[in-house]
Amino acid sequence: MALLSLDDLTVSYGDNTVLENFNLEINQGEFVSLLGPSGCGKTTTLRAIAGFVNPGSGRIVFMGKDYTNIPVHKKQFGFVFQNYALFPHMSVFDNVAFGLKMQKTPVAEIKKRVQEMLELVGLEGFAQRHPGELSGGQQQRVALARALVIKPDLLLLDEPLSNLDAKLRVEMRVEIRNIQQQLNLTTVYVTHDQEECFSISDRVVVMKDGKIEQYDQPEVIYRYPMTEFVARFVGFENFLDLKEKDGRLVTNNGIEFKLDRNDELAKYRVAVRPDDIVIKEVGGDRTANVLTAKVKISTFLGKEYQYLVETELGEFVVNAATVNRIKNGEQIELYFPEENIRIVKEAL
Amino acid sequence: MNEKGKSLTLFTFLVYLFLIAPLLIITVTAFGQSEFLKFPPDSFSIRWFLNVFEVEMFMRTFLISLEVACIATFIALLVGIPAAYVISRYRFRGRKILESFFLSPVLIPQIVFGFSLFNYLVIKLRLPVFTGLLIGHTIFIIPYIIRVISASLANFDYEIEEAAVIFGANRIKTFFMIVLPNISSGVVAGFILAFINSFNNVPISVFLTGPGVSTLPIQMMSYVEYYFDPTIAALSVLLMGMTTVLMFIIERSLGLSYFTSK
Amino acid sequence: MKYRLHYLLLIPAILFLILFLVIPLFITLLSTVRTDGGWTLSRYPVFFQDFYLRDIYFRTLKIAAITTLAAAVMGFPTSYYISRTAKKYRGIYIILAVFPLLTSPVVRSFSWMIILGKNGIVNDFLVRIGFIGEPLNLLYTEFSVIMGLLYLFLPLMILSLVGVMENIDSELLRAAESLGASRLTAFLKIVLPLSLPGLVIGASLVFTGSLTAYTTPMLLGGDKTQVLSTLVYKNALALFDWQQASLVASIMVITTFTVVISINWFSGKFNRGEAG
Ligand SMILES: Nc1ncnc2c1ncn2[C@@H]1O[C@H](COP(=O)(O)OP(=O)(O)OP(=O)(O)O)[C@@H](O)[C@H]1O
Ligand SMILES: [Mg+2]
């Protein structure tokens, strides 16, 4: 059974309903990321799990118990805030020790555990400093240490790396993942950085407008997006509409497309990455999965060229490592290999 | 700076002369020798400063003013801080109206407020004058407290409180361990602003004083009616000394920018 | 959050204000329309039919208006100057404006008694240069009250204006000038509209302050130049005419609220007009 499950959760701010009938299950020891554009409700989901916002309806079940109405301070959850939210008037030591003090842990043990934790995040020498005297990365580590030291049942992180520079961000995410695995912590992680999210998560929740678009392992989401939204999110830029005609799938201008399909639908929307389309010279013998096109703009990307091409079905973006740049206005053929085509649900 | 021009500089200088000269004149006059208020004095002495301490009523009423200002400010803090907290931390229907309500005592003409309170508390309810005085001062300084505390709370990230709560502190512990230490400068500044305004108040006190219960400003007003010697000037200088100290504390705790950003 | 217990924290403040502000004021207002057997509004017109009282009413308004105008005229250029001063020196100007504000109104009014008195500096000077033979009666006149009030409230005007003008970007002015606007045009088209909110706040503070001030008119106007606030006091504690005191008090409250509400309404309307 899942460690944490959100059952039919609804959360609103006044008249603005942010989450509606939201369902999510997370297993013990799993690292799950919430990914999505700004305003889609990631923070709200995390805050609902923590208990900072009360769901209008639905349940939060944790370790088999109904956690919906448990007061925030009675839960053993760790939270890392986007702006760290360190206590400005306390030293690093007291910040980290805060949770333990609240649990009335003996002083000697507090000392020992805080020391250990500061070592783990590499802040041994900083115990007596105040947050104002630390760099962003160091404050971030304090926030992490403060959350980890209480041995939380669940670790919640809200874009913890978004205030750091790019290099530090990569370092810290590796560190967070290491610690998480070392301590076998169940973790919910909010981000809108796709690469960050894929690199550290066991499973990813892609969200849009307060709804889950897809919940799966990073590889699956990257390779097999289920909706147009997710597809666009992970780099599919070309979309085509196909419909059933005489038992075959054809485009609007009647060209046949072959693809792997399990379910028999009347209409399909398919997505292809720019890298996955093959450019051919005009006059090949293949006719299925091929569109004729005219180059409109070409851009040199370094390892390949990117072409914006015009077809009867609209514009497509194609990346190709051709030796010479194809001239603007030249006629070409685009081949869509069957194995690179993904069927997606249409965006509403 | 050419955008400022010479005539503007001169104008500003004259306006500031207008603001400062009267207080300087009082100060110089206070050091005069003669029985009359004269500027500039013919000869100098500190006899009028000594005289301030001779007038028993000044000393008595000074202590009463001090007592009233301290107690009223303390009560206003007790009542005002929780209210300011809810107003700045929670969004609810009618919040704006409630905020205006809490700030409304500054809109009521103080003389009217003093009169009404006297009529109600002392005449109708037969409360002691001193109680009325305390209540009057408390009510009219509540807006100062609420405004200053709200301003400090606005600068204190709510997430920090949430952090305390998620790490096991209940709301009350959070307030005393996390919020209060971080708005302490606002509390100090609010205390002083409220204190000064209570200490200097005349229009409310004028109705809520009586035999045996008077405040220093009221006493000074009646002294001026009968005597025109530099004692009041000397007392004024002493009071300005007090203002200077309190202002220094405000500057330290709140920063002077508070006064220009309403 | 669920149980909304935190709203209990509002109760002491609400209770305090209702018990000790709303009820007493309400009683005062009510007493002006109560008669032995019923209700009447007739006391208000009677007040305005009395020449003496009507004079005091309009004198109070006049004094407040002149004070506000003078404060605006003195405060506007000064605040502009301060707002264009380097940040580290601005603090000095602010301190010098705040200091009088925190000084006892008795002290501040008293200083004008020294200045304007029979043996005061002004008379002294005028006699010495032979401009006048006898010292003038400057005290206890509308002039002395206005000077006292101006002195009392000018800092409020300056602080309100500086608060807004500080945020006007100098670059904006330079840009306007570089686009060919004369300094005057730039001032009229940029500084004036942008500082209007500060001017409105300052003016309403000064106007309502002057309208309701007690200490200064008492010390510098006395019995000779009465205003509404001193009239309330006199009716209540010198003449023991409670009824009349309540009436004057109510008229003050109504006037003040009318002024505050219309200023808010006008500035609200104006701001919306600007945005649209
Ligand atoms: N306290 C609040 N009151 C009212 N509406 C809110 C509040 N907090 C968030 N919202 C609204 O709820 C929606 C979801 O917000 P949320 O903060 O969960 O988004 P997010 O996915 O975390 O976005 P971001 O990436 O920008 O942090 C938004 O439309 C936001 O405007
Ligand atoms: Mg967020």
C-alpha cells in the first residue's frame, strides 16, 4: 500500500479552485517530483500535504491513517521552503536544532544530531553564524539540515534550488538525491525545471491547471508522453492530425501514415520530435509516412541544422545533420519513422 | 545639481528656518536671567531650569503623565498587537473595513472624543477620572500601534512562521519564539510613538483631568495662562531633550523612512 | 486554520473601540437630536442662524483652508528639493521635520507666543526699525492661530510629499528635458501629477488637523479668536451647557467626516480617471 495517498482532494482559495478531485499515491522511499508551469498548483499540492491549506473535500492518508485534519505541528514532516524561511534571529545551530527542541529531545542528543547533520551538509564550521551571514547555497543547506535532522516521515521541498546559480544547482541536486537515498526518505519535490526533475526523481507528476497530466518514471514520460501538453513539455514540437479512412490512417490531405496503435480510434493526434524526422530528397519510392515540404528558414545549431519547413499541413521543425545547408525554398521530403511517432491526447 | 537651482535652495532654507527657529528661540529664552520672556535675553542663567523643579505641580503631573502614557501604551500594545497580527496575516471578508475601524480613532476630533468620553465614563458611569484618562489615551493610541506593528509584520515573511509550525511549534509558541523577536523593533517604535502621543496629548486630557489628577501638558497650559516667565521655556527644553532621546530610539529601531512611507 | 480561533484575537480591540469610542460618540450625537418626548433636527439650523456661532464655524473652516494652502505652498518646493537631495543627506531633513512633530504642541504653540507677543521678536523688530510706533496685537488673532497651525502641521505636509516624490525617477525628468520639454513643462507634466497623491494625503492631514486642533487655537487664539474645538471646551467646562457642547461636537464630527470622505472620493475618482 502507498505510504501517502491523496484521495479526491479539492483545494480552493476563495472562489478560485486550484485542485479538483486530485489523486496521487506515493510509495515508501520514493522520490516524486511535481513538475509543471507556473501557477499550475504545485506549491498548493505540497502545502496541502503539509497541512498549511485545508482541502475543501477529499482525504489525505499517510501510513494508513487519515491525516486530513491533523494539525501541522503534530506531523513529523520536513519542509524546505523556496526562500528557505530560516529563523533570522537564530544561529545556524539553533535553526537546525529547532525541531528537536520542540520534540523535547535531550540536550546532549540535540547537540550530537545537529553536529552530525551539519557535517552531512558540509557546514561544520558555521554553527554559530546567523542566516544573514551565509551565502544562498549555505542557507539552502541549513534549510535542508533543519528538515532532515528530525528524521521526517516525509520530506517536502518547494523549488529548493531555484534561487541558486546554475552550477550550484547541479551540485546540490546530486547531494539531495544522495542524502535522500542514504536515509531512504520519502520525498515530494516541486520544480519547474525539467532536467532537474528527470535527473533525481523516481517518478514525476506532470501537472497542468491543477490536474495530473501524467504520473510515471522520467524515462517513460520523456519517451512516451501521453498528452499533447506533456509532449510539448518534453520537446515534441511537431503535431499531426490523422483520421481513419478505409481501415487506414491518413492525414487531412490524404497521405497514409502507419503507426503502432493498440486502441482503435477514429481520430488520432500524433507528435514527433524535430530530431526524429528524416529529411530525404524528392522522389523516393516510399509513399507512406512521407510529406513533401519546402524549406523556409534554416539555422545552424552546431552539431546539426534546424529547418523550419512548410507543408500542406502547416509548418514543421526538423533537425538534421546534413553536410551542406539545404537552401531556403528548396523542395524536400520528410519521412516520419513509425517507431518515432507518439499518439497523444489532444490538448483541450 | 542643476535640477535644484539657487532659488529653490534658498526657499528650502527659509522653510527649515521656519521649522527650527521657534524651538531655538525657546531654548535661548530659557537660559535668560530676567522675569520676562525676552529674546535675545540680556543676561544668561539656569535659574528657570531650577525653578521647574521647584514647582511642585510640574513634578507631580510629570509623574502622572509618565504613568498614564506607560500604562495606556502597554494596554494598547496588548490589545493592538493581536489585532494587527490577524489583520496583516489573514485574508477575510471585511478585513479592509476592520482595518479602517481600528485606525478610525485618528479621524475623530480629539476634543470631541475627550468630551464624549468624559460625558459617558465620568458623568454617566461614574468612573474615576483617572480611569477615564487611561481609557481615553489607550483608545487614541491604538492606531499608532496597529500601524507600526502591521508595517513590521508586512516585512516578516509568513513562511518563516510556517517553518516554525511544521517543525513542531504550535501557533502560540511560534508567536513568542519566532514572530515577536523579529518584530521587536516595530514594537519598540510603536511603543515610543504611542508613548509620545499620549504624553503630549491635551484635547483628550483636558476633559479627563480634575482635582488631583492632571497631566503635564494641561498643567503647562494653565501655567501659561497666569505666568509669563521663562519657566515654561525651560521645561520645554527639558521635554525636547526627552523627544531627542526617544527619536533616536525610533531611528534605531524603525528607521526614519517610516515617516515618509505611509 | 480550520477552527478560525485566531479571529478571537480581534475581539479585545473591537470591544475596546465599541465600548469606549463608538458608544460615547453615539451618545453625544444622539443627544443632539433627542428632546424630552421625541426627536428633532432643529438644533442644527438654529446653530447656523446664530451669527456668533456661524462666524466661529466659518472662521474655523477658513483658518483650516488657509493653513492647508500655506502648507502646500511652503511644502511642495521644499519636498521637491529634499527628494532630489542625495539619500544620505535626506535623513537630516527628515529628522528636522519629524522632531517638531514629536514635540509637545504646548511647547510648539508656546514658542509662537514668545515670537508674536507684545515684547516678542516680531514687534521688537518692527518697533526698532521704526515701522510701527506701538507694538501690535499679534497674539489671539486669526493670524497667530494660522501661524501656530502652520507650524504644527507643515511637517506632515512635507513628509507626505517627500514620501511620494522620492519615488519619482530623476531619469524621467532628464528624459523629458532631452525630448525638448522645458524644465517648467517637465515639472508640470511629470512632477506635479506624480506627486498629487502625496499632496492629497498631506492636504487632508493638514486640513482635518487644523479643523480639529485644540491646543494651538486655545493658546494662540484664546477667547478672542475662538474656533469649534475651543467652543466645545468653553460650552462644556466654562458654561456647563452640555447640550450646546454636544451640538458643536457633533457638527465638528460631521464636518470632519464630510471632508475626509469627499477627499477620498475625489482622489479615488481622479486616480481611476488617470488609469483609464
Ligand atoms: N494564498 C493564495 N490565495 C489565493 N490564490 C492563490 C494563493 N496561492 C496560490 N494561489 C493561486 O493558486 C494557483 C496555484 O498556485 P501555486 O502557488 O500552487 O502554483 P505553483 O505551481 O506553485 O506556481 P509557481 O511555479 O509559480 O510557484 C495560482 O493560480 C495562484 O494564483
Ligand atoms: Mg510554487
